[in-house]
Amino acid sequence: MKTVYLAGKITGDPQYKKKFFRAAHELTAAGFVVLNPAMLPPSGFEYAAYIRMSAAMLDECEAACFLSDWKDSEGAVSEHRRAAAQGKEIFFFEEWRQKLKEAAAEAGQRGLQYAT
């Protein structure tokens, strides 16, 4: 199983937990082991501490998956640079999800061809 760090905008997004947990659920269902920074407690640490914890999570993963709003987040932009500098596989959640849907539709079409 491939380990993946999930990145996107957290600070200033009151719905971040829902967004991150939905994406993490889909990635997990597809066979990834997901490290999700939205699982960190929402308070109790300085911003710099959250950045260090997230960096440690990213460093331990083989890949990084970026949610659609990642460019709106200073932290996620920094994580993208860090992942690229480490040579990690980088992919974007919405593109990955679309490719998965297209592959499923194509497989379904092939199945229909074999059934007839």
C-alpha cells in the first residue's frame, strides 16, 4: 500500500474537516494509507508547531495528494515545494478522482461488451 499525505487549505476554512475526511475516505477506499493533517487537534498549538507536525507527516509518505484549494494555503504551497524537493509522487485529488471515474466507466463498458 502506498502512503500519501493529504494537503489543502485548513486555516480560514471552517469546513476543512469535512473536505479532508471525505478525500481521505476515498483515498483509503482506493488502497492508500492516508496521513491527514486535519486529524490534528484544531487548537492547543502555535501555527509553527502545526507546520512542523504536518511536515513530519509529509516526510514519512511516499506521495502527496493536493486538494483543489491548495494554492490558497501558504502551508500547502510550502508542502508542495517540500514534496517536489524530496522527489515524492505528487497528484491532485480532483484529477485523480476523475481518472478513477473514467477508468470505472471504461471497465463497465468493457463488461457490457463481454456480456452481449
